Amino acid sequence: MCGAVTVTATPERPAVAACHCEMCQRWAAGPFLSFQAQPGYAALGPVRTYQSSSWAERAFCGECGSVLWYRMTAPGPHHGQTQISAGLFENAGDTTLSLEIYIDKKPEGYAFDSDCRKLTGADVIEMFAPSPEGDSQ
Ligand SMILES: [Zn+2]
Ligand SMILES: [Zn+2]
């Protein structure tokens, strides 16, 4: 919002995901809309991070507080996976919504007009839980 932080990133695929979890509602005033970034994205400026759970951190602009990204910090195959705020990109609104997660936490008062894939919180936890074999990439 203030321009102090510049983010350069390439989306993993041209698709926006929405997270309806309670933390994202607090953080983003509603669903958190994001792109998964390819590794090697870069940010210049006063980036601050907050460890919001034992497995992830959230980054924001140290000047104005704008939401920047959500990054997995737990070891395992998803370590470092980063969801960058769709709002940072000029043409994000042209991109199709491809996934909604924590759909069971979405408030009744609104919904996206989309028939995209939807996962509950339990589905997501199952997907991201470390495997019993201790898979580590
Ligand atoms: Zn969330
Ligand atoms: Zn800012």
C-alpha cells in the first residue's frame, strides 16, 4: 500500500487460492487470496514477519502493515512454500480462483461465485501434516 516493500515473484501456476481459516480472517479482514510463488521470489524493503503458528509465518510491510505473504516454516516437503498476497499484483483479479481451503470456516454471509475445488480444514491438515516416514526435501 505505501510502496516501501517491492516484491518480485513468479506464480507457480496462474491460479488464485482463498483461505477462509480464522487466522486469515483476522489477518486479511476476510479470505486471504494468494498465489503460490515459485522458489526464488525476492522482496526489498522493510519486511517484518510474525510466527503465527508452529508451522508458518506471515510477512507484512513494516511501514504500513500491508499483508505480503504466508510461508511454511516447518520442516518437511512443504518447507518454504510461500503464498503471496494476490493483492500485490496488478492483474490478480483477471486470474481464476482455483481453490478454497478451510471452507468449513467460511462465514455464512458471503461466498465466491465459483465451482472450484474446496477443502475443509481437516482435508488441509491431512495434506500438510508431516508424513510418518519423516519425508524431508
Ligand atoms: Zn488461512
Ligand atoms: Zn507498506
